[in-house]
Amino acid sequence: MKKNRKTSDAVELMDKWYGGDSEWDQMLVEERLKVQVGQIAYDLRAEAGLSQEALAKLAGTSQSIISRVENADYEGSALEMLYRICLALHRQVDVQRLDKKIAIAC
């Protein structure tokens, strides 16, 4: 007899409850993209040795937008903002879809 494994991992539980629902799956893809974009934006800024305010000036936006992008809390197009950040830092953007995962490199 197979024993049910208990978990307290919120993402695992939510996927168990809502997985397979197309709206849930789409939201999950979007949130993962925001997290990935936020990490890349932070890494690029840190590598350049810039503050959020300095990067915002270069990208033609505000410090609060940079902060929201880095914290995966940006409601606009995360990819568009990443593109602007990469342009400001003279970096190329490469976006690939690998099955249901999206790979982004700058």
C-alpha cells in the first residue's frame, strides 16, 4: 500500500489542487517569467555596479519600476522592461521557449 506523502510546500500543494486548470497553468507561467526577469534585472544591475535609481535613469523609467521588476511585482510587460534594461546596459536579449519553460539570457 502506497502511503500519501505530506507536504507543506505551498507551490506543490497549489499545483496539486489546481494543476491542470488552464488559467492556473497560465498564471504560473506568467509568475515564473516575472521571477526570472526580476532575477536577471537584479543580476545585470549588480554586475554593472549601479543603484536602482541610476539604472532607472539609463532605462528611462523610475526607481520604483526597477524595484518592482526586481521583486517580480511589476504589472506591466516584464519582458519589455527587461529589454529596456538590456538596451540601457548595452546587452543583447535572447528569449527562448523550451516546452513550457521560457529561457531568457542577457
